[in-house]
Amino acid sequence: MDDRIVRELRAIVGERGLITSPEELQTYECDGLTNFRVMPRAVVLPTSAEQVQAIVRVCHREQMPFVARGAGTGLSGGALPVADGIVISLARMNRILEVDIPNARVVVEPGVANLEISARVAPHGYFYAPDPSSQSVCSIGGNVAENAGGAHCLKYGFTTTHVLGLEIVLPDGSLVQLGGKTLDTPGYDLAGVFVGSEGTLGVVTKIILRIVKRPECVQTLLAAFASTNAAGAAVSDIIAAGMLPAAIEMMDNLAIQAAEAAVHAGYPDCGALLLVELDGPTAEVEALTTHVSEIFRANAASEIRVAQSEEERALMWKGRKAAFAAMGRISPNYIVQDGVIPRTALPQVMSEIDRLSREAGIRVANVFHAGDGNLHPLVLYDERIAGQEEAAEALSQKILEICVAAGGSITGEHGVGEDKKHAMSKMFSEPDLETMQRVRCAFDPLQLANPTKVFPRPRLCGEKPGKYEPHPAETSGAAERF
């Protein structure tokens, strides 16, 4: 990197806020998806919106690409650095700025950990609903970028449901406010456009979030079934009965084995288990618990447990929350996939995944938000065996194609990032993608903010992010750039 730019960035963030040594930069070469690795030219760690503005202005002037990064727990390569670009780490912007209980909202900086919000407002009887499995470490800024979900989003909605307003540094360095502290602001819903944009429209520096009153009663049930099809039938019956549980989670036998080896949650050895959480007024929860138990029995559940204490309830959830990391107990390598299907398509999709798994000779463990059809197949492989990694990647992509063919989506909460951008054309037509790209270019005409992500290829604003380099045909006079 040009020494002049290094000196300018150091002047903005201070000596301890700039990382340029190759050894330290390796920490930032990937996010939670380690298949892709790129070394950035530098990492800057601002502590304020003003510093973010100054950094982005330097990038805009120099036409240097940048990638905003939170805790680095993402699973789609969304925080993967760009060659010849910098990483803007927001980890030091980690303050809860305001807790407004009467209006049920909090104002936070992007580096605040998800679970920290619930911990702060718990004494007042509130919580923050979106709860990714990584909630103890993932940052709110990253949750906003990916529109993160979690088990309890079946009832309470994803991150976008809980974002009231955003303070954004646009790719030219200007600071704008999208949305606000009220529940519905006039004009275009630009905050809604920004949530889930995966860092391609700018850098969030402040978030206004809605918090939720903790229900009077919470009850968790666990049920064991012979197969995922039987468990899926129970899920369909619960939803068809007009109930809306706070969460419905499913794990298959491989996932159960891994979770048991890791955290000893006491799960039964079965083909599939369901975790169903009900919340609300005590009388309502008691009635729903009885009804759900009846549905379990009608679908041949071999075992039904109702948590008898908060400790037992926490242990039930501990196994589910640990499922991704626990896969290392049963496989040296694995790919975490993320797709969505209609609930009614669950039996045929699971059967198709099983068929593909057997044909490829590669195991697939399944953990998913059964209530809203968000699948997380974990494709298990051993990179030491020649050809197995490539076969696992091919199987992973086929699973996405199955989801799309069933009327679903290539991602539910992990984002598109670098990993799935090639699959966007399987879900959207060219006019669809062009319209999305026009929105992107309205915010970032130079495509400096997290370029190369989300879309199958750059469009409209040039084929390469960063400073324009003339094509040889242009320099020779044989072609002209318009």
C-alpha cells in the first residue's frame, strides 16, 4: 500500500487502530467460511462514526475497495477481503448508547454482541428476539448486514423486523439516517433496503432496535421420532392447527450424535427430534402444551419431554445451539449450507437429500428451523481423501438447487456473500438481477463497498471494482469507453 495512504489511515485511527503486518492480517483473511481466503492490504479499527467517514472518504478518493467486518462469524464469505482493498473492522464500536424501556427500543453501535442486548434489558423484563446460534459472539452490525435469523424468528421475525433506524456511512463518505425511532417513518423504506444488503451499500455505524417484552410463561418440549418425515408431519400439523410457537427446531440422527458428543444434552437416540418452544400467558401455554403433546403422539413420537425447570430448558437448547460446532466431533471437515423450502415440501426434499447423499457416498447431517422451512444441511467430508472435498462442494450446490426447485431460496439467514453468488442466477432472472444492481449502483456507483459479493458478476458500473484501468483496446485507440 502507498505509504501516503498508510500515514493518512494511521492519522485517522491511531497507531493501534491500523494493522498492516502480514502476520496480523491473516486473522482477517476469511470469516467463518474458511474455504475462501484473501489477504487485505490493511485493516483499520475505527472507534466512531467520524473515523469511519474519514476512512471511507480516503477509499472513495483513491477508488480503493473496502469490506466492513463485524465479529467474522458469517458463513457465506460476506466479510471476505477484496484483493488490493482494506477491511474496516467495527469491533471497537461496541457501545450500547441508549436503553429506552418505556418505548421498547435500544440504540447500539455495530460491534455490540447480539446476546449483550438481551442481557442489558433482561432486568426490565425485555429481550432482543433474533437469536442466531452464534449470538454470544456475533455482532449486531453483522446481523444487520445478513438479516440474521435464529430459532425464535418463527414467531418474532428476523433482524429486519426489529430494526427501526440506521445511521449509515455511504461509499462516498457522507453520513445519512435511514428510518428512525418511530415505528413507521414516511418515504421509501431505505432501512429495509439496507438490512440484508451484506455490506454492499455502505457501513452501518448506529442501529436503533426494537426490544420485546418477555412473556409471562415459556415452555419447551422435546419429542423423538423415527424419521425426519415423521417429525416433519408433526410440524405441519402444529402449524395447520393455527398455533404459532416461538420456535420449532429439528435435528436428525447425525446432528443428535454430534451434539451429544459435544455438550451431553441428554438427547434420545432417534431418527429425528423436535424442539418446540411455546410462550405467552400461562393459561395459553398450558393449553398449547397439551395440544402439541397430542400432535406428537398422533405422529408416533417415541418419547415426549416437557422441561421441568429453567436448567432443563437451557440444556435442551444447548445441544441445538452447539450443533454446528459439534460437527467436528464426527467429521474432520464439513460445509454448512443454508436454504429455505416451503414446509409442505419437507418430506420430499429430505428424501432427495438422502438420495444424493447415498449416491455421493458423503454423509449429510440436518439441523434446521423446521417452523419456517429454513434448512441447514451439514455436508460432512474428509479433505485428506482425494476428491472428497470437491464431491462435498458439488453435493452442497445440488442441495441448493433442490431448495429452489421446491419453490424456496438459496439462503435463509447466512447470506449470499462469496459462496452463493453463482447460484443467484438460478433463483432470479436477468431483469431481476439488473434491478437489484441498479439499487446497488445508486448507493455505490464505483462499487467500492464489499465488491464482488452477492451478484454472479459485476454489472452496469464496470467489470472491476476500484480504480479504473483502461482496456488495452482503449489505450491503442481501437475502442472508446462511454
